[in-house]
Amino acid sequence: MDQEIRRARGRAGCGRKRARRDRLRCRRGCAGEHIAAVDQRLRTGRLAADRIARLLDGLADELRLRLAALCDTDGGACAPISGATSRQYTATSADVSHRLRVTVTATNSSGSGMATSRATNIVAATGQAPKNTSAPAISGTVKEGSTLTVDKGGWTGTNPITYAYAWQRCDATGGNCANIAGATSNDLRRHLG
């Protein structure tokens, strides 16, 4: 009888030890799975943060653009164009007969750098400049006290075209001409002499 009791207790003790080992294995396994999941989330977060950082650096590079200069015809003596700070710029009438260039400033968390483009070709006018096709002609009696009128002549070019006049007095041979003060309309009434 005593032997049977001891055997039963031994079997029970073995069962308890086995159950304890199973619980320990479960705990270790569950802890390992939890650690692996946390590590995966951390690695994913680091990758996302790296992507965001690279994106922000790229945006900084894109946004640090300055359309820098309106230059003279040989590409020198350039001056900044007010408000021209994006990747695109529409040339205006003020740019005609000049060249353009751009300075790009790239900036990220480590600092910044700058580079300047070559100057463009000379900016041309969109339309056609006025071109004379027939010379202006004066009409009227060429005599003291008379009124002389000029026909502007023939012109081609992009409309609208405006005209300005400057009457001149010349010597008897038609040379050595000089502007007459105040004579800036298309007719002239004054004493000729």
C-alpha cells in the first residue's frame, strides 16, 4: 500500500513538473513572438521616417529656387527679378533685348549649396517691331507763317502702333539738322526763317 501511494505521488509530481515546463515554454515562445512583432514595427517606423526625411529634403531642394537675374545682352551685369522665385517664369516686355539666367539654391538638414545657369539667348519680342515701308512726307506751303503737316509714312508691325514726332531745322543744304524745341506734333505752324 505504501509503495502504491509513493508511486501515485511520484506520478503526480512528474505531471506537475511537466506542466510547469510547458508553461515556461509557452511564456518564452509568446515573449519571443511579441519581441519580434515589436521589432518589426520599429523597423517599419524607421523606414517610414527615413522616407519622410528624404521626401522633405527633396521638397527643400525643389522649393529653394530663385529666378535670379535679368542680364544685359552679353550675359553680364545681371540683376535679381523681383518676385521671380519659382521654377517657371514668363518673360515680359521688360525682358526684351536682355538675357535671363537662374540661380538654384538647394537646402537640406546638412546645409545648402548654390549653382547658377548659363544665360539664355536674347529675349525676343512676341510680335514684330514697327518697320518703315515708305518715308514720312511733309505737305503744305513752305513759307513763313504757313502750317506744315507730316504724313507718318507707311509702317508694318504688331498693332497697336503709336507715333511720336520731332521737327528739325536744317541748314540751306539740308544738313546739320537739330530738333526744334516744342515741335512734337504732326503739324508745324511757326515763322520759318
